Amino acid sequence: MIRILKYSEVKKEELFARKNISSDIESTVREIIENVKANGDKALFEYTKKFDKAELSSFLVTDGEIKEALNKVEPEFLEILKKAASNIRKFHEKQKRASFIINDESGVITGQKIIPMDRVGMYVPGGSAAYPSTVLMDSIPAKIAGCPEVVTVTPPGPDGKVNPFILAAASVAGIDKIFKVGGAQAIAALAYGTESIPKADKIVGPGNAYVAEAKKQVFGKVAIDMIAGPSEILIVADGKSNPAYLASDLLSQAEHDKMASAVLITDSEKLACEVQDEIEKQLEKLEREEIARASIDANGKIIVVEDIKTAIEISNELAPEHLELCVDNPFDLLDSVRHAGSVFMGRNCPEALGDYFAGPNHTLPTSGSARFSSPLSVDDFVKKTQYTYYTKEALARVAKDVAFFARKEGLTAHAKSALIRTEEEK
């Protein structure tokens, strides 16, 4: 049962404590990465047979397989995918940056170019945790950024086929290539390249602990989006909130993972008790009851505070992945929110809207990293190159200043490189 804690009566460590299931996977992942680096496709075929129970002759998903998948998917779901994709595009189009040039001083030009990455690799979980929503959320911003190639890796089932809903989403998103490979070995393939799978400049997308560890280990060789931890939701709610709604929203994250975190902060002790009861009622009806119950028992909390202002202060300390503001006038609180991945405003905005449909990205910073990180965006798929141009006359105006600065750092060759062009070196 979810715990109810009074903010004034417990230590901070208890409020912010979070249990995690530890596992020593670092060495296993390192071994997998080294094997893929050394043996390429051969290692991938072996791991696919071992972990996915699939014997493949090729990793590339064919056009025929995509067509077959589209025929398996209900037309209604295809239409929903297209609506969601439209919302995601509309939101992320607003994030595009323009290059700029500054030419307001005679003989001096400076500027910055925005350049899309050449190739982005996207990991999409398969099996029971197959998320077509991730396909849309992670690939559409890359396409808007102008990346010439977006490739996807995702594990096949024992029959050697990819989940049809993932392929349908990939078709809607316009992904260029899809490969049947999962786990840490897929991350290694994207980082270093194999005979079949091209090396990517950046790897994005969620995965299990092995995938997260692999992304961590290849970072530096390639860019990554983030090291994502278990899912989180924090709800700030006043006493007028519907306890059934709140319980449902808390469970929507708890069902993701036994390590997920679901927290409610409220100024009403009565509401806290009602939500506690409602969670127990709803748990019994969930298909993923075992997972959700483990999450609620380990990391679920209801924190009772004196007022909503205190609730926001606690929220800023926790820096949650998802934050719901279940109050009448959520925009009155928005300026006070400093640390949260994505904010859901009002009583009719469940976090699930953000997971699938609304448009803002659902790939979000977790484990308190919203204090310094941002949701996945178009910015994640571009890089910036700056440039500088000076005429001889423009350099002459500042050469002595540059040289003076350089000498303060003890770098006399720097100083000379500025002065020699103006023939003022003594």
C-alpha cells in the first residue's frame, strides 16, 4: 500500500528516498561491446540467437515486411498514429533554430551555422515493452532538424519479425532504415558500425538497464540523448481534486517498471486517504498489477503539506520527470516550477496525453536530472559551427589588445600570431 507521510513529521531523507534494484551489469555490457567491435555482424547474429531466440539471415527490415506489418495494424490505429505525428511535428517545428551572421563592424564578420547530424540511431524497445510512441517522439525531431538519415534498431521476436506497431510508427515517421537487433549489442553496433549497421553520430531512445549501461559506455565515441532512469510522476493536487483521477495517474507510471516512482503531494489529508484507498481498488484491475504494486510499495508516496506553495518547493527539489498540477489555476503556479521535465496543467491533463498525443516530447530527464537537463528536442539533432572573418585593417585595430591578453596567459606565440600580420612586431 502506498505510504502517507506528513511533511512536518518526517526527515527529508525519507521523503526523497528511492529504492532501486541493483544489478552488476557493467562488465557484461563491456564484454558485449568489445565483441561487437571486434566481430561485427557475427557477434550480432550470435547475441540475437542467444537473447531474442531468433535466427536471422539479415538484420535489415525489408519493404515487404513493413507492408505486411501495415496490413496487420488496424486502420484506426494508423490514423491515430498520423494524428499524434502531426501534433508532434507542430510542436517541434517551433524549436528550429536559424543560423546567424553579425556584420555590424567594418571588416569583421562573425556567425554561427546550424548543421544537422549526418546520421542518428534510434533504439526502440521490443517485446512486451514495445513503444510505437517512442518511434514518433525520437525520430520526428531528428527529421525536422534535417538529419539526412535516421535509422532504428529494435529487437525481433523469436519468429524473426519486428512488432508490427513499431513498424507502422516507423512508416508514419519516415524512418530511413530499420534493423532487427536489440540490447547492448544494438547500441554497440550504432556506436562502432558493423558490416550491416552503419555507425551513427548520436544514439537516442530508452531501453532496459543493459541498454542504458551500453549508452553510458559508448558516450564520447558517439553522442547520446541521456541516461534515462526509471519513470517518475509527481502530482501536486489540492483538496478539490478527484481521488480516482489521481490514483489512475499515479498508476499510469507505476505500471511501467517495478523501480518507477509515483508521488502525490497534497494539502488535504482527507484526499490523501481517499487516493490511498482508490489506488488499492484500481490496482486489482490492472493487467500489470504485479509491476505496479511493486512500484507503489517500494517508491510510492503521498506527502501531506500545509499548502500548495510548499508542495511546489518540494517538487523543485525532486525535479521530477513528469509533473502534474491538479489545481484550478495551474498557470498561476507555472512560473514557480523551476525543475521538471514536462508539466501537465490542470485537472483534465493526464500524463498519458504527453506519452502519446499532445505533441511535446516524452523523452525526458529522470532521477532529478531535470535540474540541468531538458526534454529531447530538435536541438539534440543539430550541432553548431561558428566562424570569424577579419580584414587586415580590422585585425590591425585589435591586434595589440589580442597580444596583451595572450601575454597575460603566458602565450607569446599567440601574441605574435596577431601582431605579425600587422607588421608591428618589434
